[in-house]
Amino acid sequence: MKRWLKLPLYTQIAIGGILGIILGFILGENAKYIAPLGTLFIRLLQMLIIPLVITSVLAGILSMKDAKSVGKVGGSFLVYLIITSIIATTIGVIVALILKPGKGLQSLLNHGEKVETVEFDFEEHFLSWVPNNIFQSLENMEMLQIIVFTVIIGLVMLTLGEEKVPTITKFVNEGANLMLKLTGYIIQLAPYGILALLANLVGTFGSEMLSAVVKFVVADYIALMVVLLVVYPIMLKFTTGLNPIQFYKNIYPSMLFAFTTSTSSATIPVSLQVTKRNLGISGKTAGFTIPFGATANMDGFAVAIGIISVFAANLYGIEITFGLIVQFVLLGLVLSIGAAGVRGAGIVMSIVLLEALGMPLLIIPILAAIWPVIDMGHTTLNIAGDLTGTTIVAKKNDDLDEEIFNAKNNKIKTDEQEVF
């Protein structure tokens, strides 16, 4: 037992997923008797959704402190964030439409709730983002309305300043820390919940699930590589004139750290060191963009939203119209900004995505089982995106030392002593 508890969480989840698949084949339909453990895990995750989204989004907005002092840097970074989130989700959707993960496997989830295709209406869609009764939105878990209301409150608090709302500001920050901690505790139960959920799925539907998952992972990583190796280098070259190859040489310590930890928040200290020592960017820019980016700039998850949306639509037999694609992209923008930068948060936000699309949560155990594999890539892209945006903003504001940037022997050690 001690040896098991010492294993990293992603290893425990992987083992739980494998054991769940094996148990599913062995137990067959009898796996339904351990399914309630998985259902309990899902309910705990659902319990987190609203408070986690509200506190994470508010804390991210309030981290900007004074709107006047960070207006120039913050405005530029926010524009970059919006553009890259839209591009990342669009690429995820395009790759998924080409590879078609889940296509032809509707029988895998035939026992789920039927979802009817509704024609997308732009006017109705955008109007529906604004709640007319926030308490009703909370009761019905209307996540888009909740997020819009939260953003408006955050902007008003930022305008007022911390000195006028010190109690609420303190409550938000402490609430965000509390919810992140609670999320961490619940995610620790993931190996057991995933084991039960996968055993039930495999026991009921067999190997069909595995073929859908393989194509999903391949689609996800292809989309991630397109953003990392095509989109970011083009943006960097055309907006700053800097060498993308040198840029990636400079930021590899952060990317490596992100890949091994799968948490954007944990990589903040490394990225701050990288911006100063390898990119030649001062704390005036990086001190805002790096922490804020770890909360708000989630291009890796934006890619995943595109893949998950198409994957879910294929499995549930929903016709993918142009209007639905637009909805996928808009959700990619909104939900990737609201995703917390901690391990396992993507699973929670995937539930938010499905709730917002009006789809059942039957694919959550599948996503949870493979999340450790794809989350390493997501986090790496998140961090690369933060550093790309920071470099672009710093260059535009004359806050980048090109002599340091172009030095050939830049190195940042990732051991604890050097980083912290």
C-alpha cells in the first residue's frame, strides 16, 4: 500500500484505467456492481464545477491588479490569448473532422440519453450567454451564463480597486485556493473512480471503446503539434522578427517541466526564470503575463475542446453542422480561459463542456482514463503559448533584451534549488 501511495498520480490513474479495462473483460455485465463507485466520483467532480469556475475566473481577472498600470501589457496579452484560443480550438475541430474519432461507434453509448440536433441561431446563442436570473442559472448549471456573469463581476471589482472591496477580494483569492485544494483531493480518487467506470463500460461494450480512444489520442496530439510547430512560430516571426528555433531552445526547460508535471501553475517559477535569463524579459512584463497565462491561457485545453466536441458528437450520433462548429469554437474560447492550471482540471472542464452542449456525461470515464496521456501535451502547449505571448508583448513594449535572447549557451536548471 505504501508503494502504491508513493506512485505519481498519473501512474495511479494509468494503472487504474488498465485494471478497469481488464476487469471489464473478466466481469462482463457483472461489472455493473462496482459502477456506483464511478458514479460517486462523477458526482464529486460535478460538485466542484460552479465554485471552481467562479473562483478561478475571478482570481485570474483580479491578478491584473490595477487596470491602468497593466492596461497596455494586459490588453495586448488578452488579444493574443483570444486569438490563439480560437485558432487552437479551430485546429482541434478540423483535425477531428478529418480523422473522425468516434465515428461509426454510436452503439458504444446507445444506453445514454438521446440528444437531438438543434439548428444553431447566432442571435439566440449570444443572447443566451447573458443571464436574466443568475440564481436560476446557478440552479440549472447554465455554465456560459455563469462565466459571463463572473467575468462582469471581476471587471467591476478590478475597476473599483482592491482597497474598495478588500473583503470580497480576499474571499475570492482564498476561495480559489480552497477550491484548487479540494479539486486536488478529489482528483486523488480518480484511479478508483476510473477503474469502476471503465470496468462497467468495457464489461458492457467490449473493445469498441478502445478503437475510439486510440483515434482520439492521435487526433489530439496531431492538433497540438500543428499549434506548437506551425501557429506559434509564424506568430512569433511575423510579430517580432525573432528566430522561432532560438525561442524554443530558450524555453525548453519550461516545456520539459510542464510535460513531466502536467500542471501549468507548478511551472510558473521555471517560466519566470526562463523569461529573465533566457529570453531577456523583465518582471514588468513577465510578472503579469506568466501567472495570468497559467490561469487563463489554456491553448492545450482549447485544442482538446475541439477534439472532444467532435468526438462526443460522433459517438452520440449528432449531425455536425456549421452552426455547431461555431459553437464548439466559442466554447473553446470561453472554457479554456476558465480552466484552472492544475492537474486533472481538464476532466472537470470537460464536464462543463458537455453540460454546456447539452450532452450526457457518458464519455467522461473514457476521457478521464486517457487524460494523463494527453494532458502532458496540453500542459506543454499551454506553457509554450504563455511564453510565446509574453515574448510578443515584451518585444512590442521594448522590454526584451535581444542579446540575452540570442545567446547560444542559455541554460536554466530545473532542479528545485535553482528554480525556487
